[in-house]
Amino acid sequence: MNPRLPNGTGIAVVTPFDVQGNLDPVGIASVMDHLVNGGVDFVVALGTTGETPTLSKEERMQVLGLVREQLAGRLPLWCGMGGNDTRELLDQLKIFDLDGVDALLSVTPYYNRPTQEGLYAHYRELALSTDKPIVLYNVPARTGCSLSAETTLRLASDFPNIVATKEASGDWAQIMEIMRSKPTSFKVYSGDDAISLPLLALGLDGVISVIGNALPKQFSALVGHALNGDFHRARQIHQDLLPIITAVFREGSPAGIKFLLQEMGLCKSYLRLPLVGISSELQQKLSFEIQAFKCQ
């Protein structure tokens, strides 16, 4: 198996809601068109930024269908599919319509804090239950456990459809060890906008971005320059974007990015509890930063 996952900029897309807290198909369509026109390389539905833990199974299937319909094959589509109950995850594989889905992004099981052997067994069962390419997703700040470099490399070696990882651990030593020892075809993506530039300098294949929901052209340019070895131009964009990125994450994600999208007229900023909107102070800060960026 040799799936051709794209290098470059992927977007962990938001899930727009209306004032009643229901899915907003118009908002989803607007954001998708914005990303296509912004020149990103692929999109990831039903990830952390999509508030997936607050969506019912039926809503997750609906979101995937709406994103797929709006993209209409214009960009590769990945689907977030993970959980802390391996058996339930395998059941989801049987009922979700994954036609047109190019890869599955699967977060490490959360809350129950499995050992490395448990994580290996979890992903083994997933890999043996689908022929879709699987992208591991390591984000210990949210899940309470970290997929070690050793386990990542073991999975990459043992299962041909485990083809990449999204590293949002912030553990530089771990990421460097994966880069040093991974199979040649195994891809590594950054899951942290703020430190993506130095990670790309280490040889990573791309970024799965949050800020790119709002600023796809600019963030894609940063990533593209870095992948082409033009770190001078990439660094200039990084420095311009950094105040916005820092502010967007100050009170949690996706509250900050949804506010920006509302400011841009792409969708409303409604969230589902227990998430709440950002403070008026941060709203003013983000409005100032985005205007300052536009004036550069």
C-alpha cells in the first residue's frame, strides 16, 4: 500500500452551528469554499477543532456528508475517527459512509490512559479493520496519554496502512526521533500552528492547521515557502501571523478561530457547551490583530 497523502497545509475545519445550536449547512459550505479558494492542500473534518466530542453519531455522519458534498472532490478529504472505546470505534467504521474519504485521522484513546501496549493494540485493531490510510494523532494535552516515538515507529513498521502521524505533543525530542527513524514513506505533520515553522525545518511534511480556517492563503504560503527551503520568506509570514495565532488560542480552541470566522462573515461563532465564546477583551484584541495584519 502506497497512498499518496499530500504534503503542505491541511485544515482542521470548524463545525458551524446556528443560534439554536444546530448544524449550519450554509456556514459549512461557506467555510469549505473559503478553504478551496485559499489554496490549501487538504481538509480534515470531525477533528478537535470541529467540536466532535459534542456531536452525536448521526450529526458526525451529517457533517461528513455536508463537507464531502461541498468539496465535490476539489480537495482531498480526511475524516477524524477515534475514541477511547476500541470496539465502538470499529463499529463506527461499519456504519459511516467513507466513500471519498482519503484518510482517517485517529486520535489516541483519551481519559482511560492506556499503556503503550494498549495504544499499540488499539491501533492494530483499527488498521486490521479498514483499508483506509490511517494517520495517528498524538495530542497528550487533550487526551491524557502520549503515543511514544517507539510505539509510533512500531506501528509504522508493522501496518502498511498506518502511513502518517499528526504530532501535537510539543515534545521536540520525540518528534526528532520519529523523523530520524521513521520509514521513508511515513509522513509527519505538525499539529501546532505556532511552532510549525521550526518543525518544518526539521523535515516535516506539512501542517494540520487551525488558523488556516481563517487565513488559508497566508498560512499555505508560509508552509509552501518552508517546504521549498525559502525560510526567509516563510519566517516573515510566521512573524506576521504569530500575534494572531497566539491570540486565537488564548482562551481555547475553537472559540478564538470561530470568532475570527464570524468577523470575516464566513459563519457564526456559536459553540456547544461546555465550550463558551471568548471574552470581550480577547474579541477586541483579535479584531485589532487581524486589522493590523491586513494593513501590512
